[in-house]
Amino acid sequence: MPGGTAGQDSGKAKAKAVSRSTRAGLQFPVGRLHRHLKNRMTSHGRVGMERQCFLLMALVFMFCAFVSCFV
């Protein structure tokens, strides 16, 4: 096709990949938890972003409370 740009880069710089842990502001691996939740779910592996982030925030809170008991 004359003038077509199929399969060619448009010249724009690609954005740097940002992990889901960084987006959520957490140190724990959100992607790993998402993978394990998908394996356990019965609804054909559909898990929303909010579920894993909320679960990780609860885990971080419990971990901090546990550590502060011994300090």
C-alpha cells in the first residue's frame, strides 16, 4: 500500500513501564498476588485491581502492627 505505515513505529517514545506495586504505593508484589488470586478464583480468572491492592494494604497494616508489638 502506498503511503501506509502498517507495522512501523510512529516515532513516539515509548512510556517506561510502571509496576502495579509502584502505582499502588506498596512494597509488596501486587502482580504476584494477582497471579495467585487468579489461580484460586472460580470466575474464569477475572480479578479486579482493587481486590489485590486492598488485600495487600490489609497485609501491610497487619505486618506493621505485628512488628510494632515487638519493638
